[in-house]
Amino acid sequence: MKEKKIYLQERLTKINKSMIELHIERRKLRKELTKLQELDQKVIRRENKRQQAIAESIYLLRSHPNKRIKSKDILQHLKDTIDYNTDSFASIFRTIQRVEPNINQVKRGYYIYKI
């Protein structure tokens, strides 16, 4: 019984990581597709922007492992890449930490992806 529980927990963790990687890959493909088609920018609903902001933040932190990144830098990156404006990174971070537990808050305003 315990072995099955451990197996299911490990499987769930692997699936969650795969989902994150697929979402990041989807984001990259969408960027390339929009560049190729050169479409006019469409209005994106707020929920989709928030999901994009979460994926972009995870991608940014994962691309710089073991490096402290300021929340201001993350927010500026979100504004530059997907035009997402918010005052606080804390609400996004709460969701990120549920999805990717390796991303931690080192001290107030600083975040890190630990390998």
C-alpha cells in the first residue's frame, strides 16, 4: 500500500513537471508562429495573461538556476515580453510555488530556482 502511494506521488510529480515543460514549449511555438504570420496583436483576456506570466516567470527563473533574481527584474521582464503589468509578484509567486516547488523566496523581493 505504501509502495503504491509513493509510486503515485512520484508519477504525479513527473506529470506536473512535464506539463510545465509542455506549456513553456507551447509558449515558444506561439511566439514563433506570431512572428511568422505577423498578425496584428489581439486583445488577450486577463486570465490568459496571468497564465502566460506564470509560465514566463518559471522559464526565467529556471533559465538562471541558483541565481537570485529581484522581483522588480521579473516584473520588468513580464512587462517587456508579454506586456503584463502588475504591482506585486507575490500573487504570481504563490501559484508558481504550487507548480514548481524548487522556486523559493530567498529573502524579501529575491527569488531563486534551486536545482
